Amino acid sequence: MAEIALNQKRRRINAVSIPAEVAINIVMILFCALCIVPFILVIIISFSAEDSIRAIGYSFLPQAWSVAAYEYAFKLGDALWRSYFNSFYITVLGTILSLIVYILYSYALSRKDFKYRNLFTFINFFVMLFGGGLVPTYCVTKQLLGLSDSYWAIIIPMLLNPFNVIVLRTFFQSSVPDELIEAASIDGSGEYNTLFKIVVPVAKPGIATIGLLTAIAYWNEWFIPKLYISASDKLHVPLQYLLMKMQADAEYIAKNSAAMGAEAGMAMMNLPTQSLRMVLVVLVVFPIACAYPFFQRYIISGLTIGSVKG
Amino acid sequence: MAKKNGKIAANKKKTLMLLSMVLPGTLWLFLFRYVPIFGIVMAFQNYKIVKPQKVTILGHTFKLNNYVSNLLSSDFVGFKNFEFLFKAPTTKVMIRNTLGYNVLFILLGLVISVAFAIMLNELTSKLTAKTYQTLMFFPYFLSWVVASYFVTGFLDPTRGIIPNMMRNHGWQVIDFYNTSKPWPFILTLSNVWKQTGYSTILYLAAITGIDTSQYEAASIDGASKWQQIKYVTIPHLKTMIIILFIMNVGKIFNSDFGLFYNVPNNSGLIKDVTETIDTYVYNAIGGTGGNFSMTAAAGLMQNLIGFICIMIANTIVRKVDEDSALF
Amino acid sequence: MKMKKLLSLALVATMAMSTLAACGGKTESTSNDVAPVESVSDETGAETADSNPFEEHVTLRWYLDGNSVTNDSAVMEAINKYLNEKINADLEIIWGTWGDFDDNSLLAINSGDPVDIYFTCSWTKAEYNTYAKKGAWLRLDDPDNNILKEYGSDVWNILPQVLKDGAVTDGNDGKGVYAIPGYKDFGTQNTWDVNVTLLKELGYTLEDIESRDFFTFGDILAAAKAAKGDNFYPLVIEGAVLERMVTNSIIVNGDSTGALSYYLDPSDVSKDIGSKVVNKFATEEYKKFAEKVHEYYELGYIDPALANGATANDTLVAQQNSAQYLIGTQSYALGYEYTTSAARGIEVAYVPCTSPYVDKTAAQGAMMAISATSENPERAMAFLNLLNTDPYLMQLVAYGVEGIHYQVADNGLLIREEKDADGNVVTNYHEEYTPWRNGLGNITLLTPTVDEGEGFFTDKFIPYYTSARAIPAFGYSFDGTGLDTELAAVTSVQSTYALPLDCGAADVDEVLPKMLAELEAAGIDKIVAAANEQLDAYFASK
């Protein structure tokens, strides 16, 4: 009762009208449906029997169900579970390290009284516009820094995204009042103490958001592993790269079949089929689909704590 | 006097502390982004591979890095590596597509995401809002490769849901991967589908940072919801909007390779509406045995144009509202 | 020159870096850092004459293409034990897999990764002829430092002449040999893959296929479509292979655009019919072919998914394995009918369009090149020599360790998988170790498997492939130096239109003229002219 009353009270003070709220809900439901229906379809396809696919095509209601594709996928055995573990490990460790670098760098940039603020803003900004390209970057990473065939070879090259620095800096600027920092400074708090004890708790929503985006970037990355993890290094291959590789294998052989001659036919037969790849899509997406609501809760709680004002 | 000295010392200490904060990031940027920039010279060279070379510095002989020896030994050819971008029969088409889609995506992304963020914020039930936000953000998790499987599930000529539905209704079946017309729509939808959740979250985080008392004050003053959005919310989102806008303008000559390559399955007959500079470069370089000088040239050109556009955008923003400018 | 000096100055910082890299690398025991001074080729000549050239222990790094190898530890242990004895070297294999090989090997080659031996061939992006020109491979028969003669004479002596001739290319250090060709299935024979079981069901015989050609298959295809219903597609094709079969054209060696062709006489492949290198899309033959295949496509004989690069392979394999086809295209390999009949559970026959022939593209089908940046080219050559002449080593690399990755049957043949009475695989010994056998080297050294049968290589394989005749312009290969702009633009046009045209998905009257106009704008004429000039020069020198 009390809650309803509270709701009514809130509505009275400052809320959208009921028709508007209904309209918002309809728009949101439609868009959200659009967002998840394709994934549901892929799950259904992965459980559809081959015969059903041949007869009526992909369908939300296949004629027959089958777990054949999953059985085949689980034959990948250790390689599959190892990749799963790798993806998790890289995502967790990478996100933590990235966040530390982001928070430190962005916070310094957000301080209007930082003497070299413009210089370091520019250093970060410039690389968004100019890069050396693939070959020199590869050369520096692999030959100069010796990063290859290890978790570091995936984590370190992705440690920083200049764009996120700018976003986080903006968060700091808009959600952390200058007075707060000044007050802390007058109280004799050291810079690091101010940052982690006072600023970080206030800026939690922004940090959580950047953390989430960073985690997704690590989870979805396949190009960096492709460059720095050799295929024979089974220990460090993440899941997303495993999936990409299968797709690339199929296209490669189809493309070169004329020149490869008799080779192509034999190589083709050894490749996983499309339904297996649909299974892998499900396996790639499933953990995030499960883990995400928890992330989300953390963000929302961050949001409420973060709205401490003035 | 002593007090002043103390203040200078404190300032020095503060600067040092803040410098130590930017150190790890700067080191990373230097190693991974600044050092490789020397590779730009490749774009002007007829790149060749040479046998290992040695240099003697102060009586010590060192082996030179292979890539550096290659760069030092290759001949300069001026702007020859850029020619393939402008001599292609489809140059106009790919530039039109790249710019066109980018402008469309920037505008749609802005309008839809800001609208969605405001809508979510206005919902009375926070649980519902959270649920929507969760579902909406889901596509952003997926790589384009995964997304392309979704699209295939719907559009595959023999097995896809939509062609089958058309067949069952006795309609003329559209061969999607060979028909240009629907693709501007499919690509735009795919992009909105994937990116909206992301930018909505950025805007929403910015909105939740707004002090609620401002709305209450406005409400008491008799401002309608619409006026509150116009006079409180939007001005607060301004910085974020402008930053995202300027950043996107900097990528105006780049395209999301996964979207334009994987989603249409690199299908040929629809390239008049799907070919962008990035997919062209990828497809064309194959015929040259992977000429990295040409790839470097294309990248450099994209960067330069992006740089110019960002400078223009930033100058305009600075004229209108100095605080929102990026630099 | 001034530019160069400026560049040198600008790179001082980088040089310092690179020296750091070289020093830092020394702590690792990779081959290139062990003996930076000794490795320079002209210094070693004197030394090799009197002392043991392989006194120093090195590690060779070998970059391969092929299937995924999931566990090579047992094999590598055995290989290294053997190589330590023979050439005082360790081997490290980089197992490039199909989908990664193009991008990753290109990066490794261009950035100068420490790799000693690369797989190369006529059909990957790091194409043999192109990269010989760019300086990526060491010339093996360099008159100043002939490591082929010094360390590789054994392998060179056992290779068939066509492979030796095919390996000659006009590289950065002059015309010569830049890679060791693999002794594998180097003949090409395009065939119709016929589902005989279904054919008989329809009331036709194999003679009906043999007496017809692509243009007259119509009635048989129609009968199959009528009998099996709407979801059945009787023609299962790889567009590019079909086009070659129907127009009797071959790939021009050194051409990565896919727009050039050279024509053969199908009844006598080595007869010179005076063909020039042409823009194949502009020919009458091509137009006639494209119209026919489009007609078949419109009649529903071809699955539209075959006209799409992303789905083509899946669809093709699915249709073949489930025997859901009547006629297919297949580039033939010896013994293929037995393999496929068993796998598909039907009777499969291959009807050839030509007798087997050797062109330079097939002769360069799988090669091993020594990287120009290798610090130990002599040792690498010695390794390749051993690999291609020593059955024990070859078998080890190709099939793995006896008792783990294969068993030996009583008659001495190899059992790589146990099958039940129906031919289904029960135990797969080589599941963790399945490299791409034909991409390794001299496969004729191998003991045949049970499936291949006794004497497979000596009685069948070698006679079949050595009987393959060379095409008229065999030694010719196209050199696109200086034409990169045109090659790129033409490739882009080709990649847009070729697949849908070859598979019949495109309306020929509308698409072909458009394509030809774009090809012309892209500068195809310049490429064709250069190719023919080179062809004339080749014939003149012959």
C-alpha cells in the first residue's frame, strides 16, 4: 500500500502522463523484441534437425529437434572448454587492468588545475586520428615487445582505447564537483587518496559503464588473438577467435577451390558445417547473456550511489 | 614568503602526482600508438623485403630490425600507392556509400539514443526500465560475425525465414543477397540494432548524473515534461552529444568493416549499396599479393580526411560554445 | 636520395629500438639470435669448406598452411630427436590454418618475423612469383651461393622435370629457383562428379553423361528436378571450377585477379592452339557459358546459396555428403571415386573433361621457400633436403608417431582410423594430429594407408601424375610489377561479379556489359597487353 501511495505521490509531483508512459512501453517492447528475437532464432536453428532445415528451412517451429550439432561441438572437447576459460580469464584480468589505467589517466585529465592537462589530452586524442597501420604495430608488439602466445599478448595491446579515456574524463568532469576535490585537498588528502576514496565512489556509474564496455571489447576480440596467438598455441585461444577461424576456413577454401584443385575437395570435407557454427554462436553468446544481468545490477546500484549531489 | 614557497611546493607535488597518474597510459600510447607511426612512410614506398642488415654504431655491430631495414632499402614512389583508390570504376560509389551511411548513422544514432535514454529515464517503474535497458544492450555484445548469422537466418535464399514465408504465401521471392534495394535499409537497421543500446547507456548514465532537484524545481515552476527535457536534460547531455558527434565525424571516411563485409556476406551484385572504402581496399588488395603499401596509403588518406573533418567540426563547436569543444 | 637521408635520420630512434630488440632477443634461444655474424651468406662460404658447417645448434622455424593441429607434442619430440642427430637443429612448426594463413603469413613475411621456411604456392595471397619478385624468398640456386647444389641436391635429383621447371621464376635476384616444389598431385583434371545411383534411378547411364556436355545436360537435369521435387538442386557446382571446365580455360600463373584466361584444346592439352592471354569475361565462350548457367539457375537446378561466398562451401559439402545432387564439378585426385562413394553412400563416378595436364599453377601448388631473412639458410635447405628424401622423417611429419597417430597393419600399410562394417569411423587415431599432408613435400615417400592400398604411390600415383602432359605455355608466368593500381581495381570488379555470373545468379544481359565496362575503366587492357608481351617474349626465348 505504502509503495503504491508513494508511486502515486511521485507521479503527482513530476511524471509523464499515463498515455505517454504506455506509448514509451510499446516502443521499448518492440525494440527489445527486435534485439533478442534473432538470438532466439539461432538457438532454435542450433537445435533443429538437419532434415527439418532441408525441408522447411530455418523456422521458429522446426519439424524435428536434434542435438546432433551440439554433440559434434562437444567433440571439440578440451579445446572448447579451454577457449571458454581463456575468454573469461582475459576478460576479467584485462578489464581490471584497463580500468586502473583509464581511471588514473582520465582523472588527471579531468582536473582543470593539472598543469599539463592540454598536452596529455592531445597525446591521447591524436592517436585516435593517426595510426601507423597494421604492419608497424604488429612489428612493435611482436618483435620489439615480444608479445606473442600468451595472455599478455591479447590483454596489453587492448589495454587502452583513447575514446574511453575521453568518455570517462567527461564523466568525471560532469559528475564530480570541483569543490569536492578542493575540500579533500584542504583536508590534507593526498591525490591518490582523493581519487580512490572520494572521486571513484562518486563516479561509479561512469566507471561501471566503461568497465562494461571494456569487458565486452575483450570478450568479443578475435583480431588481436589472430595476430599474436599462433594457431598451434591451444592454451591461449579465446572462444570468439575459434568461431572466426571456422568461418574463415570455410570461406578460404571456397574462394581458392579453383586453384587448389583436388586439394580443396578433401579439405572441405574436414570443416565444421554451418549448423556447428550456429552452435558455437550460441556458446559464445550464452555466457554473456547469463552474466550480463549481474553486470547490469552492479551498474544500476552504481547509478543510485553515484547520484549523490551537492 | 614561507607560505608562498609552501604553496609552490604543494603545487609541484600535485603536478608530480598527476603526472604519475598519466604515466602508465602515456607509456602505452607511446609504445603502441606513437612508435608505429613511423610506418607511414610505407605508404609512399615500393615496399621490398631485403636480407638482414647490420649497422655499426660506435664500433658495435647490431642487427637491424628486419622491418626497419626493409623501410630503409625501399624506393620512394610518391603518391603511386594512392592511385588505386581513385582509379577504381567504383570510386564514386564507395565514397558516396561511406559518407552517406556515416551521416545517416550519426544522425539516427543521435536521435534514437537520446530519445531512448530520455524515455527510459521517464519510466515510473525502474525495474521495467532496467529490463528494457538490459535487452536493448544485448546486441552490442555480439560481434558482426555473429550478427551476420542472425541476418542469414532470416534472409538465406533457400532456408531463410523471410524467403520461405514469401514462398508459402505464393509471393515473388526476393533473392536478398543479389538484390540491392533492401540493403540500405537492412544495413541501417543492423547498425541501429547493434549500436543503440551502447549509446543509450552512455546518455542514460549522463542523465542519471543530473541533479533531480533541478527537475523538481522546474516542475514547481510549472514547466511541462517537454519543457523539462528541452531546458534541463538536453543541455546536460550537450557535452556528451558533442563529444560523440565530433568523434564520429573523425571517422567519416572509415566504415565498420564487419557491418559492410560480413552482414551482406561480401555478396557481389549488391555492392553498389554495400561497398565502402574499407571493403574495397580489402577486396582489391588481394589481387596485388597483399600490397601493404597500398593498405597503408588508404589508411593514411582516411585518417587525413578524418583529421580535417574533426578540425572543422571542432572549430565550429568552439565558435558556438567554447566549453563543449574537444580541445 | 635526399628523401632517403631524411628517412634515415627520422628512423634513428627506431633503430635504437630495433637494436634493443635484437639484444633482448639474445636471451631466447631462437635461431636468428644465436650467431648474428656467422649467418651472413658470403662469410660462411670459406668456413663451410673445411669445418663442419652444422657445428652450431640452431632452431628452424617452419610456417605451414593447412588444417588445425591440436596436439603436436609427441610428434615434435620425435622430430627434434631425429633432427638433432642429423643436422644438429631443432624444428619449430607454426601451424597456419586455412582461414588465417593469408593474412598472418603476409604479416609475418612483410614485417620480417623470424621464420626460416615458408609454405608458399601459386594460390595464396603471399603468392610465390609475386613474393619472389618482392625479395621475400632466398634464391636457392644463386650462382654466388648455390645452397641448392650444396645442401639440396638429393631432393632436386628426385623431382620430376615439370616440377623443377615450374619452380623457376623471375625473382628479385634473377631468374631461378626460389622454392622447393612439393612432389604431390601436380596434374589437373577437371571432371563431372556424377551421382550414378540417382542417374540410374532416372533411367540414364554414365554414357549419357559422357556423350553430352554442359550445354546439353538440360534434359537429364530436368528429369532429376521433376523426380525429386522443388527442394532438390541437381547441379552442385563451384562457380570458378565450372567456368574453367566449360570454356576449357586455365588460370594464368601469377595472376591473382582471376580475370585472365588462357585456352587449351580439350582433346589434346599440350597442343599449341595459339591462345593468347585474354580478359576472359570479354570472350564469346564466356558469354555463352554464362547464359547457359543462368538458364539452369533460373530453372532451379542450382542452389542460390552456391552463388554466395559465405554459404557456398557449407551448401556444397552438405549437398554432396547427403547425396542430394546429380551432377557436380570436381577437380579430380587419384582414387577419389572410392573415397567419395564410401563417404556419401552412393556410387560416384568422375567423367573427365580433359586428360590430366600440368600447368605452372598446379606445379607450384605447394612449395617451401626459405625466407630471405633466415639466419640459417644452409640448415633450412639441409632440412628440406632431408624431409623430401627421408621416408622416416616425412612419415613422422605427415602422419605422426606410430602407435599414437596411426597403427601398422600386418601387410605393412598404415591404419589411421578403424572403421566398422558400414565404413563409419569408430576410432580416429590421428584426430589430434592431422596436418595437411599434400602441403608438406614429397608424399611419394609415404607408406600407403589401408584405404589407398599396397603400392599406391609407386604403381598408381607416380605413373598417373607423370603421365600428365605440360600445357603449351608451361613455363610462362604473368608478372604484374608496376601494375598494382590496375590489378587492385580489376580484382575488385572481378570479386563483385564473377561468382554470381559463374553460378548463374546474375542476369547476363544486364550484368556482363556493366562488368566489362568497369573492367575497362579499371585498366584491364593494360594488364592483358603486358601479359601478352610477356607471353610473346617467353615463346621467343623458347
